[in-house]
Amino acid sequence: MRSIPGSRTRIAARGRNESGPARSKRLRGVVTISVLLFSACDSSPSAPIENEGEESAEDVAFLRTPIGGVLNRDIFYGALFDDDLATEGVLRDYQCLVKTRDGHRGTDILLPDFRAMDAGVAVLAPAPGRVIDVQDGLPDRNVTLDPERPGNGVVLEHPNGFVSIFLHLRRNSVAVEVGDEVATGDTLGFVGSSGNSNWPHLHFETGSLDAGEVRDPWEGPCGAEVSLWEDQLPYQIGFRLVDAGLTTASPGDRTTLLNRPPTVDSVAVTQDRLAFWTILHNPRNQLADFEVVGPDGEIPISNRVALQPSFSLNFTIVSFPVAGVLTTPGRWTVRFSVGEEVGVEFDLHLVADPGEPTSLSVREGNPGEAPAAAIQVDGWTASDGPSAGDRSLRIRIPMPRSPGSSR
């Protein structure tokens, strides 16, 4: 897993004999926190393949990956093909489980956020073919679903009678034109969030042009008898933490979250609230532990957060108070964990409120010196020789001489 800036991540299970940090006291239920959940509920299926015939293309493995990036670092598999398209309300992926959406006719591969989209993740030709349709130039940062909204995409026809469809591409990224011949691995465009999409991702589907039907490319007890992938990936159901952070922003909408909120590691004790956010992949019906631990081991905030089950990527946001609750300046630790499967913690430096200037005076300097302004700020300790215990800061600022001054 990629490193999350400013955090210490724990992915492997902790040993049973590993002890946690010393805790002087635990205060449960004394602070109310706010929890928000956002899931990637990806696009609706594309239109049926518009061709009919009695013969079907031969089912043999011919597909390679349709996307660049490193699996489970840059790209994450979301909804798979629904192998019970005929029954409304019944979800069934190729493993006879529910990593799909009702009526989903393809495979969704997601990016973690818009930063990854802007950096560029290529959409690749999974097999040789000829470009038979393209669409480009449409907005690509959509965060809501709209089945009537068109998007950017490419359609390939393969020599074996199959077609492949690539949807939700990034605006002005399509690199091919109708009639182009492409080889396996050629770049067709880049992943975006155009059309009926609320998260940057690629919707990929394939089917028989001769038979006019879409196919599940995944081999399994409820899927294809023969995989269409030359090297089929293992079932992508593993639970993992993808990214996380602390922010003073209010990440209450998908746009803010997908642009990755600005992170902080230091705030004043007068800060009203902070928000902890995380992206999880394939969360189940689980409880997460969230706690904020003080410099002396005190735990003024300790709560359990119910995760929203998802077959895809999921945002969980925990908003918690600072002012009046986290009162001791020093190094605090913010922890989030789900059993012994995943966890992350952040150092949070809490600083005393520097206060406001309480006095401004001008005094004369010694003979031959310029006048100076003395500014006193409560809450700070001077470093240039005041008496011990003095909690003010005095700054001497040279002042310009008055015209004709002898000093």
C-alpha cells in the first residue's frame, strides 16, 4: 500500500501478545462525533450491443488488462458483472457473491481520487482491434449519477467477433479515431469521471458482436465457463485502507473528498473541530474503532463507527471537537482501526493559543539609540532574559527617527 503522508499505517494483523500504549484513563461516550459515509456507486450499464445473429463468437481467452497502474495501489476493482441480469433485485457476481450492482453489464475499475485522475491512468487496448466508435470533449469531473448524461468513451471491434467498450474517459484524452487499428496495450485514452459517473473510474465491458450479447469475462461458478482473460486476476474482495488524513476543512461533500482535503498535523487548542477521513476498499458490515489519545495517555474521544458495506471504494468521515475537549498542548495521536485487519494513526500537535497583543507602547531608548515599540503578547515566554515564569513576549522594534532628532 502506498504511504499516506503524515501517518503510520498498520496493514498486517498485530501479534496477539503485542501490547498497546499505556493509557491512564479511558472516557467513552462523553463526546459526540459526526460520521459521514460516501460510497462509489458507479455508472449504469451501457446500451446493449446493437447487432443480432445466430452464431456466437468462440469463448477463448484473449483479453489482457484494459488499464494501467498498479493493482490495489493506483487502481481498485469495484462492481463486477451481474450474472443474473434477467432478475431484477438479485445480485450475483461470477463467484455467486454480491460484488456487483443490479443489472451491471461490465467491470468497474476505480481510481482513489481526482488527483490520481489528473496525474493520468491510461486506458489500454486489451487485445488487437479496430476503433468503431469514439466520443470525447465532455465534462469529466462528475460526482453525481445521471443516466441521461453522455460521457467520453471508445468502442473496439476485435478480430474474433467480440467488441470491447470503454466508458467515462477523461475529457480530451481519447487518443484514437474511428478506423484506427490498435495493438494490445496501446493507449486509447485516460480514466475520468464523465457521463453517468460519480467517481473516477473505467467501466469496461465486452461481448459478442455476432450474437448481440454482452459477456461476463470472469470464469467462476456463476460466471463464464471459460475466462476471457489471458491471466485472470484473483477475486478482488480483499478489505484494505487506501488513504486517510486529518483536515480542518469540512469534507461534507463528494467533490471535496475526491479532490483530497488539505491535511494538517498541528492546530491550536482553540480550533473548533477537526475531521478524520479515510478511503476503504471493500468494507463489510464492520465496526471501526476511533480514538484520540493525549500526551499523558488520556483518551477524551473514543467511539465505534459503523462502516457502510460496499463492494467498491468508500469514504468514511469522522468529525470531532477540539476546543474544550482536547485541552493539553503537546503531541496527540489520532487512531482508526478495524479489528486487526487495517489501521492508521496520525500525530496531531496541539499548541497553546498564542493570544492577541495586549499592549502597544513606545518608549525611549538609551542615549544614542532609536526609539522602539514594545509589543506584549500574553501566553508566550520571552527568550531574551525576562524573569522566570514570565508568560509574555516583548519584542523591540526599531522606530524611524523623527526629522531633526538628535537621537
